[in-house]
Amino acid sequence: MIFHRPFKLHLLDRIARVALPCPSSTAREHQYPWDFTELFPEPDSRISFVGYGSLINLISARRSFSDEIVSRARPVVVLGVKRVYEYVMSPRGRGIYGDDHREGGYGVLNARASQDPDDWFNGIEFQLDIEAFHALHIRESAYDLLPAWTVTWEEDHLEPHISYFLSCRRETFAGRQTIDSGILPHPRYHEVCEDGCRAVSNEFLDAFRASTWVRNTRMTEAIDAGDQPLPGEA
């Protein structure tokens, strides 16, 4: 899946400032654990959902979603949301990605609705049915489902639409810590995210780095300053 769209950070920043109604006035949020009868009042309905971490990588996405769903996935930009490394990897995640013996090296991505018009992130949008959401529920814990305005990556004519994204807003869950603002990205997890972006295009990878925060710093700013190498490159 390769898309060729010139990456212009200033253009995405301008798009993010477009005045749009509050997403919650158009679609409701769903707190974890999600109520599937509310999510799917009609059994054959589907929900637009944006993966912004390991789900960007379609190889990883196929662990949870059918080939039919993955084949129809498309790259998008989500507006008014900030993506940040602050979720503490679960024991299940450590079983998948392995141990990181660095102090604070178990960071996984989270996303939070933002009041800052400059906040946005890129990701992969899926059309999920109820079976796929059950798989997502097993894969991701303690994340609420929040609506956000979304635009497609590869089209010049932008028409915002509502998609859902995952947002963990609780400090603990099931007796474990879930949020740590000082955490570092898990190297293998981050590699999976970047490989997924690179499969779309180098510009999509640039956008990922420009819209991902680690310890209150954009990844691109840390790289440019030379004071923080990318995970796995240290």
C-alpha cells in the first residue's frame, strides 16, 4: 500500500486549524469497557476507527482484523488530537514485543483530545464490524473510544468526517499503572510503528515523527536537536 502525497508540515498545521464543530456534538464517546450494543445498534453496521500506533503496521493489524478489513484500510490525518508516548505497556504487550531493560523503556502510544488547534496525527483508518471490535477489545485495554474529525491523507479535496480513536484517560487499570508521562518508547514497538508508516511512504513517516510526542517534545524536534536518538538507534 503505497501513496504518494507531498508532505508539507505547514499544510497539515493549516488543516488542523480549520474551524469544525466539537466532535462530541456529532458523535458520542464510549468508555472502556465498551458497550457493544451501543456501538452496534445494527448488527451489520461498521464504525470508522483510526489506529495510530502498532495498527499503522498492517502486518500487526492482521493479528486482530480480517484480510478484508485490512485490505480496505487507508491513511488519514486526525485533527484536534495529540499523540504521545505515555501509556505503560501491559504484561501482554511485553510478551509480544519483549523486555526492554532500559529504565522507563516500556512506552506505548496514547492519544488525547486537545484544545490546541495545532495538534493532529496521522494513522490508518479501518472500517470495523462488531467482530473486529471484539478483537480490538482483547488487544487494547483501558482505552476509551473518542470521536475526532478526520481527513484522508492521499486526496487533495479534504472533507472532514468522524472517526474514532483510542484514548487512555485513567492513571491505573486492573491494579497496574497505565500512564507515565516520563516514559520512553519501547524500541521494538516503535520500530513496528515506523515500519508501518514507511510502507505507506517516507512522507507518512515524516508526518508520524512530526506528530508524535515523547516527554513533552516532538520527535522531530528531539532528532533535530541531536539530544535524543530514535528508539533503537541509541
